[in-house]
Amino acid sequence: MKYSINKHIQMFATWTAARAVQRSFTTTKKIKAAIEKTSLPSFSKLKIRTDADFEDFHRICAKTIMHSLKKEKCTYGRASKIIAVYLKTTIILPLNGKGRICSLIHCPIDRILLTNIAKEQKLKHLKKTIWTKLNEEKYWQLILELRANDLTPDWKLEEHWEIN
């Protein structure tokens, strides 16, 4: 296959996703192998039109990533961040955040985001949430809680995130 901009974007997305979760976890090579076992690289060709479609996709991808990285004890929280950063890089940024699909994709959830939301939105308990330890049930409870507080978990939620 000829080297294309799409291949280039996918390689960069894999690297960004790996770097986002890698500290004290595993190697880029293992995360790359896990991503390649999912349908993340073909996401733009999938027919995902609703929150329910995205949630089904997310659950399948996260479970595939976790299974692939089970020796590393990959949690749902880490798998979710891999998914979020990969899709942010391959879909949201190239589309400038526009379109229905960009509103369905969850933003990367981490300590910085949760701490800032805890302060700004008076949801103090979120400061104690450890994203790397979230299991599937806790992740989806967090998503529901964000929505219940009028915080849509798409890319716009990252206004609460900052580089330290």
C-alpha cells in the first residue's frame, strides 16, 4: 500500500493514543497491536449515527483493547482513553469538530479534566475519580453523570482541560 495521508494520520493517532495512556503502563508497540485488533482504523466507514450506536462501538472496542492488553491489566478507563485520543486525532481534528459524528465521540477523560470539572461544576467527588481504574460500569456511570449535569462528553468538554 502506498503511503498516504490517511495512513499517516492513523500512525500519528496510534502514537498519540499510546502516549496518552503509556506512563507506568505498557509500550507503544503493544498498544498499536491492540488498536489494530479493533475497528478504530475503519471508524469513518462505519454507520454510527446515534449515541447508542457509538456506545455499542465503544464497548466492543474497549473490550477488544482490554483483552489484547490483559497481561498489562488494562482497565476500561485506559481503553476508553485510547479510543478517545485515537478518534480525536483521526476524526474530530480533521473535521474541525463539525458534524454529528464529532458530537457522539467521547473526549479523553483524565485526572486534569475531572479535577477541573470538580472545581468548576461543584461536583467535588469527581476529583477523587481515578480514570486509570475505571471499570466498564463506573465509566458509563461517569458519562451518565456528566450528561445529567449538562456536560456533554464530546470534544467541547475539553474546555475544562488544560496543559499544566
